[in-house]
Amino acid sequence: MAEPSGHTGSSPDRLRDLARLRRVRDRIDRDYAQPLDVEALARGVHMSAGHLSREFRRAYGESPYSYLMTRRIERAMSLLRRDDMSVTEVCFAVGCASLGTFSTRFTELVGMPPSVYRRSQGGATEGMVPCVSKQVTRPVRNREAPAAGAALA
């Protein structure tokens, strides 16, 4: 993931905000399965929720919520490939409270519903080194998945 970019210049306030944004991103990466919301994340770094959302989007190209859901979907993809948990169990294990929201977001990012992903990807990463597996199975970021059957450029 790219480091934050944005305004040119390095005012002390901007540098302090960037450090806070990195702490928020690190917390999301670490605690993705916990109940997290923008207000709680903002309180943790002494920012307003609105300021955090604006600055996070400016620095990373997506909202804190979108970033959180992407982390959850990445972990869900890994759990679904193992095939020892139901889709519902995976949904709750990654911190989603709603199976409907989880399935919708999964489909948007991955291009297929979780149950279809499980069937199609069950052994796809078998024998791969984990760091390579993570790269080839990473969901689409900052845009919707291409339509099924769409030609790749």
C-alpha cells in the first residue's frame, strides 16, 4: 500500500495528520475483525470523524470504511479457500455483522459471491508461498470488479 500523499509542503500540522492516518490504517490492519467505526477510529487519534474521513481519503484514495471492508474481504478470501468454515462463519470471523452486507461487498470487490469464490478457488493457492498467494488473490481496490466475461486489457 502506498504511503499517504497529498499537499506539497510539510507543515507540522500536515505531518501530524499523516502520522495519525498511518496509526488509523495500522489499527484497521490489526483489528479488522473487531467492531470498528469511523467515530471510534477518529477518537483514538484525536480527530473529528469528518476530518479523519476527508484526510484518509485524500491520503489513501478511499474512505476508512472502504479500507476496512477491503481488509475484511481479503481475510475472508483466505478463510474461504481453506473450506473449513461456512460463509456465515467467515462473515462473522472477519468482523462483519451482516451477511447481506458482507456478501454484497465481497461480490463488488472480488467479482463473484463468497460461495462461488469458495467453489472456484478452493485449491487455487495450494503449494504457493503465502506472500505470493496474498498478491495473486488480492481483491480489486478502488473500483468494482470487471463484469464476468469481460476482456482483460
